[in-house]
Amino acid sequence: MTNADLNKIQLFKIAGMAHNGYARSIRPVHTSLDGDSIYAVSVGNVAADQDLVGMLAAEVISEAILRAVFSAESAYGFPAAKDLLSGK
């Protein structure tokens, strides 16, 4: 979601660019079973460059995935990433 003034075509491109964030953080990515989807919505009227918004979207998605992975807790007998890194 952005406050940038973007039309439907621009948002479609931005959502596509944002998928690069998955590729930066998930391997393998875009498999037939992962169910990944990204939605882009404009709710504002701030002038912005489509490519810059798309690049930032990819960075935000990549960072969100990494933060989720490293803040998750162990469950159901499976260790969390932070437990593996700390040697627990």
C-alpha cells in the first residue's frame, strides 16, 4: 500500500517488481506450490516515480521475510532459525 499517485497499470508493474523481494530472500522461489501473491494499492496523491516505488517494494518485502524468519519461535519440535544460529 502506498500513498503515491499511481494508476492500475503502474501498480501492476510495481507488484511485479516487488516479487523480486521474494527472490532475494526465498530459495527456491515461485514454485507451483508456494502460493505467493502480491497486491499493490494506491491510496494517496503524492507524486512518485514508479520504478523507485517498485524497487522500494522489493526491498521492503525481502526485509519483511527475513525479519519474520529470524523472529519466529520454535514450534512442534521444529527449531527456529534463531535457535539454529545461537546453537541451542
